[in-house]
Amino acid sequence: KTERFMQSSNDIHTNSLGMQFVRIESGTFRMGIGKTPLPSELTDNTSQQQSRKPDQRPYLRNGDFDEHPSHMVTITQPFQVSSYQVTNIQYEQFDPTHRELRGKLGFSQEDDEAVVFISWYDAVNFCQWLSEKEGVTYRLPTEAEWEYACRAGTTTYYHTGDSLPEEFYKNANDSWYPSVGRGGGPEEEVVPLIVGQTPPNSWGLSDMHGNVEEWCYDWYGPYEKVDQVNPVGRENGLFRVTRGGSHSTPIYYLRSSNRIGTLPEDKSWLIGFRLVIGELPKSDPLPSLAPELWSQEVSQTRFDWSEKSTEAQPYFSDPKPFIHIPDSDQVPTFGKHNHQPSITWCPNGDLLTIWFSTYSERGREMTVMASRLRHGHDEWDPPSEFFDAPDRNLTGAALYNDRQGQLYHFNGLAAAGTWGPLALVMRTSTDNGCTWLTPRIIGSEHQNRHQVISGTSQTQEGYLIQPCDAVPGGSGGTAIHISRDGGQTWNDPGAGKPKPEFAEGQTGAWIAGIHAGVVQLRDGRLLAFG
């Protein structure tokens, strides 16, 4: 049995599953980024010889935008936190079927490794089961409780100080695994996730920097410049917070103040959780965010797109850029590299476009921006955020109008950085793109064949077709995802089939060439160009 770093304190509670809990007293701390600029050994990741090119991503020197503004937080009620992340053997007492996922992609095979491939809902259900079993309240930590407990009274980048000892590093790079054709193999990328193998912080908590990310209670949202007491996050949102970073991640993202998040139904080999004992604070959450510009004052009057112009003379116009570079304080997530746009028409006569904005195509700072050209206007609105999972790569987006009053948005959602291991996400709108239903993961595995390409289409039979690059490289071909029921279920007909030989006269289940466009011919066949 692997030896863990153990606590010498007598103030430790052990529950029926053998979980150890440390009592955390009430107190006050500063939440968010501390001193800046960050040293180059954090932004450049020089210890791994993997330069993060700070000249191309200068904001790294000041931390991520969502770590600002720092603010004072008071925790008024003591709580208990599990010393270690929940392990396989502990979680499987709640869900024995999860044992089937041990060793998936090579990760977390042993009893004492952190359980992974856990959604936020799975973690909450485990807490509810254990609460009923033991008669005490188990839950996920709030984001503020997590950072308070992680810091353990420190104000440095890590609870170890302003540097992180190398014993905390676990494949501390931008990982492409398990993407075929770009990342390394299991022998290079798979690391053990045994809990308690690094020294705990001064309050007795292990693995607060790395190993696996940890789900928190909160909906993700920006900080406000006000002191808070027992904060519980926003009242709603799209993404749930995770904290702590994980293996296969540069140490920049393992800092005490760094914020991460994803859709609550998302699962990967990077995310687990730890528990808190104690009632959830009864504080009011921060209010919902104001609508972004693309969602404001959207007309719901139907426009007749078939109406022909009454102009007697030909009309020529200069190109109208849809990207107007905003001030950095207005849209802090806007980057220097803006790429892969998609555009569609709205029933009200507007045009709506989206694209990703970033500093690096493999970066976690990527967000999806939107702009609207309103009916009767000559200029596009300034850009504003459309879809932004914090610290996740979001390569690939598409918009589509089904001519029945419904708009579709498709997007890639990475497990971490890089555009290799992507899940496939979809959401819809029936009010001209003003509001959107909750995003739904329609391709749950973070893998190849999920890099969305703009060019959604619909066949004569009403089938939806969404093309996606089949590999993260430049010569791997294109896959298609097909829905025969209006987007409720999806099928990739080429999944599991061998990569074809891309040569004249050859056939196969993939389209030759990446970024392919697909159209149906009158005889029902599909024509593609990659």
C-alpha cells in the first residue's frame, strides 16, 4: 500500500468510508490574484522547457482576468474539509458500476487513486448519498471555501510559496493526450493519481495543487469589487467551478487563485472532487450577469427574407468588418488572434456571427465572441462574449438556421488546453439568438472528430449534418455527425472505422481534407470538399 503524507493533528474526523476530515476555522482572506507581475518561471513553464511565449500572451504576467479584482472574503462558520480527494474505493461504495471506468485511457486504476470521469451531478449525488447514510451534511466546497482552505493563511501563488516544488509536477505541460496524431502515448502521458503523495498545506490538506481538478459548488462568474461574507457564487450560469488544476497541466494553472470550470455534465480524466462537512452558507448569491450586447434589444418582428429589393440601380458597398477591436477593459477576454468565424441569418432580418478569440490556438484563454448586424444598420455591433468555459480551449464553432425559426450553436469543449481532446456541445435558440437553451453535450468523449467546422447543413429528409475535423493535425480528413431527429440524438457514421487512404480512386468513411464543406445533391448523395 502506498504511504500518504499524514497529519499529526488530533483534530481529525474519520467517517464510515475512512475519509479523514480537518476542521477549518472561520477567518478572513484576500481572494483572487495577489502580487503581479508573475515571475517568468510560472508563465514560461521553463522547468519543463515548454515556453508559453509571454510576448504573445502578455496577460499571463498579471494572472487571468477572472482572478481580478481581488477582494476580502470573510468565512464566518467553521467547516470540515476532507484531507484527500475522493478515491475510487470510496466512490464505488456509492456507485459500484463506476469501477468499470478504472483505467480508462490508462488513468486511475488503483483503490487509492483519485476518482475521475465524474460530473458535477455525480459529485453532488455522492454527497447526498453520504449525508443520508451518516446523518450529517456532506457537500462540495464553495469556491471561496476552497481557496481559503488551499491558501491556509498564505498570500503567495501557491501554499508552498511563490514557487511550486517539482514533487508537485505531474506531466506539467499542455497535453494533447489522448488525441491520435498529436499527443504522446500512454507511456508518456499517463501518471498515477494516488492521493496524498505530496506534502499537505499547513492546515492538513493534500493535493490542493494538481493531481486532479476539484468540483466546487458555485456557478462560475466574474468577481465584483466588494468585500464578501460567505460567498456562494452567482445565482445561475452555464459552467460550474473547478479548482486546483490537475496533472497534464502547466503549473501556471495550479496557482491558489486560478479559476477553472466546465459544463456540470462534463467528465474527463482531469476532474475529481473532495468533500466538505457543514451546512451551505445561507448567503444570497451574486445576481445574474447583464445580457451581453449581442443579446440586448433584439427585435422579434419577423422579416421577409424573400422580399426582393426595389432598388433600380446596382448597389455596391465596401466590406463591413464584423470585428471591431474593443477596449481591453470593456471585453477583457478579447485576444489578438481572432479566427474560424461562422455566420447565420436570423428570422428578424439580423445577421449573427461568432468566432474564437485568443492569443494562442492551443491556449486556455480562448473564448467565443459574437457580433450582430441588426436589420437596417450598416455596422456590426462591437464584439462581446458568447460562450466561455473558463480555462478550456474552445476551438471550433458553428451557427445554423433551420428555416423553421430555430438557430443552432455547435462548439468544441476541450478537456483542458489544446484543440485535440474535444467534447461536442450544442444549444438552440428560438428568439433570433437573443437567449439560448442550456448547452447540451452531444459528443461526450473528449477525443478526435469533435472539432466543429462552420458549415452545418440540412438534407432533403431533414437530417442535420455537422462537419468536424477528424484529427487535430492538418491532413487527417473530416468527420460528419448526423441527426435524424432535429438534434436530439447524433451519430458519427465514420467512428471506429480505419483512416482511409486519401488517394484518387480510393473510398472510405472520412472526407479527404480538413475543414470540409458538405452539401447534398439533388439525387441524395453528399458532396464534400476538404
